[in-house]
Amino acid sequence: SDDSILREAILRYEKHIFGGQPKWQGSVPNFVGELRKLAIVVPRSGHDHPLNEDTDESYELVIPGPPATDAILRANNVWGALRGIETFSQLMQSPESAPSTYFIQEASIQDQPRFSFRGLMVDTSRVFFTAEFMKHIVDSMEYSKFNVLHWHIIDAESFPMPVPSYPKLMSHGAFPVGDRRCIDRRCHYTEEEIVDVVNYAHRRGIRVIPEYDSPGHTHSWHLGYPKAVVNCGHPNVNNWPLHLTSRLPMI
């Protein structure tokens, strides 16, 4: 549920803010007050808001000066709250001279994305990244408030995704172990890994849009099912298209 997404984010950012290295090289500033907590306010209707291209990611963050002691983050839904928590984490500082001390300046921020689509494209068909590494990429996207991972998972060079009805697409089309474009012990994903990456991204306010390149760029399909692709003999494998007149099953 969206409630669990927000709870997970709070725990994640608590470790991120208070468990990292000092981020301030200057001296300890003069303290004028004490901030005791961050109150996060999301209406009940915003706890079940879908994540799509029309999602409202706006938020308001108020960090008051003394005598107030509570900062307030307001958002219309969980996704806006995630962006506000990220901003709050970026404002927190810990000086090298006093690494157990944290400070934050007064601020009143009303923020919303300028662009509803803020994407990063990762091409794992040409250079294979493990599912665990893909999660690290998602983490960096969350820190930068990106909201779309364009996962270019299949192309002419390799087919690292399982298709149970056509198993040779992956068994023959994925990079072989030892290929310089794959540094892992295996060069393909399991269904569970793909679902895990998608869910991992979703819980950070990031949609995954997969790209399965066709009807062109299908040389990797040819390795397992030669009759499915027109072998035009062109040295550039990106110019090998699907044989659109062939009938399935591909044999």
C-alpha cells in the first residue's frame, strides 16, 4: 500500500541522513534553535493515488525558526511526500568538525516538477547490468527526483529477458558468459529479478517503461529462431528486421 511506501521511505531516509558521512567542510554554525521533528501531512485520499504521467508530485516544506521546533511537510499524495523528504535530506548538514551534530537552515519551499516526465534511459541489451546494479541506478534517480526509468532491455545485440513460450530467445540471444559487455557470472535476468526491479522503482516513485525493440534491431532473436528474422547479410546487425510473414511458433 502507499502507507507502507511512505513508512519505508521514512526509515530509508533516516539511515541516509544520519548514517552517512559528514557533508559539510566548514565550521559549526551558530545555533539559534532546535528542530525536534518533521511532521509529514498527506490527506487520506492521497494514500492510494496512482503513479502515472499525471501524478501530482508537488509539496510544501516549512522549516521554521525559533521558538517553533517542528518542521512540516505537506503533500497531496505519497509521491509528492517522497520528493519533499528528498529535499529535506538535501538540506540537512553535518560538519566534519562535529559529525554527530546536524543542522538545517530555516526555509519555506513550495515545489513542483517543471516536467512531468523526467526520465533516464538504461540500455542493458548492449551492456548488461545486473538487477542489483539496476537498483543502484534507481536509488540515484530517487536522489535526483527522476520519475521514469526507460529500461531498454532488448535490442539487436542481446536478449537478456526470459520468454517462457520461446525459451531460445534468451538462451541463445543473451550475451555468453565472458563477453566483455557482461561482467557478471550470467548475462540474463530471471522473471523474479525483473519484477523486483519494477517494484523497487515503484516504491520510490519511479515508473519503469520497458523497451522491446522490434520489428527492426532483432538480430538477437535470429540466434535462437533463425526463421523469425530476415537474414539480409548486412554487417550492421541493427538492420536485421523481423520476418513479418513468418508464422508462430518460430522453429
